[in-house]
Amino acid sequence: MTVSAGELAGLPEHVQRLVSSAAQLPLRHRHGPASDTARRSAVLILFGEGPGGPDVLLIEKSPHLRSHAGQPAFPGGGADPGDDYPVGTALREAHEEAGVDPAGVRVLATLPELFLGPSDNLVVPVVGWWDDPRDVTTGDPREVARVARVPLAELVDPANRFRVRHPAGYVGPAFGVAGMVVWGFTAGLLEAVLEAAGLDQPWDRGDVRPLEAVPAPAAAGGEDPDVDPVDSDVADRAAPTVADDAGRPGSPRTVPGS
């Protein structure tokens, strides 16, 4: 799904560039086609104009969750029965987790499916523009610790870019913004989105910092071919990958246009 050029008129250039290149998101292929049993999920990449300039909405997961505890992320989660998947799922989750009113969001595009093989999970990122931004609120404190509108200027600042090395071996991109270290799946997706939007700047990829105090259960596979295997939870947070059959006829990411 993408909207027409007329519907993009008046939106910032970075948003227009991202939407126009939505089908060619610069992500690494790592797994084959999604399985028939893959759980369908969606995340909302919500852009807006905030007090600090153009921004994007991020949440920080509760430290008490069994999976992805304390992890910065885009609002999102698994599809519920009756959801208008993937758009309805992304909007519902953003409302539940960050108090975002779906009526104030203009849905612009769905990005290619991201297949997380270790957990058999298929994620569709939904790009939206916040027509009617309101104060963000933390939803269920058992799931969300905080909500932040992060200025894009901070995300693309080379001083806030580095790579992290997980104790289990995973190495990948990270952002140090809003008092959070954004890494793993969200950082990989965010990096691709910023590149597609034409906002990325050169940064020091040789700056690799240790990532401590993150759980690491059983082995699965890492992002970089030269690192040791990592657990499925870390692997799923580590490397967003385009499903090989993304955009096929009947694909869950193919939703009606306006």
C-alpha cells in the first residue's frame, strides 16, 4: 500500500522519499520465504512535527517483560482476531502502547515484510504521518516503560551513531538518543528507513561498544557472518530481513490503497 502523489503533497521531503521507495527498503536478506505458521505482527513508524522538529515515535518496553525487556522499539505487536491487518494492527498497538489516536494518523505506506526466522514471526512496518499529534502517554506499565518523540536530527547525528556488541556475539547498529540505546531489530529497521528517506549521514562504524545486561537464552544466529551464534530473542531483535516473497499476490502486506 502507498498513497498517491497528491496525498503526499505538503508532507516533508524525507517522508515523501521514504514512501516513494517503500518497496525497495535497503535491508539485508537473511531468511527464505516466511513459513505458513509465521505469526503476523505489525509496527507503526510514526513521523510528525514535534517541539524539536521532525521526529519519530519510539517506546521503551517494560523491564519486566519475558521477551525484549527494556528494549526501545516502534509501537507494535501481534495481530488480533478482527484486526484490519497490518494497518489496523499497527494503529491498535500504537493506541494501546502510546495513546496514539488512530483518527489523527494518516497511513502512508506498508513496507516489505520482515521475517524473523528464529521466532517464526513476520512483521509489517506501517508508515504513518501524525496529522493531529497529541501528548504521548504510556499505556499498560506492565508492557511499556516510557514513550518518546525522538527528533530525526538526533537520530542522524553521527555523534549518536555506533555499533554494539552483545555478550552472545551479535554486532549491529545502534543509536544513543533520548536516554536510550536503540539497537537490534529496531535499530536495523530505523537505519534502513533513514537511508531510504535520504537522511543518513556518514558515521564511525568502527565505534563498537559492549552491550551489557541483556538476557541471552538459547542459540540461533547473528547478523554479521563473522560473529558467534546468539539466542532467538537476541537474533529476532538483531537483523530485520526482507522476506524473499514480500509483495507477492495475496501477501499479508498487500492492503487496499485509497
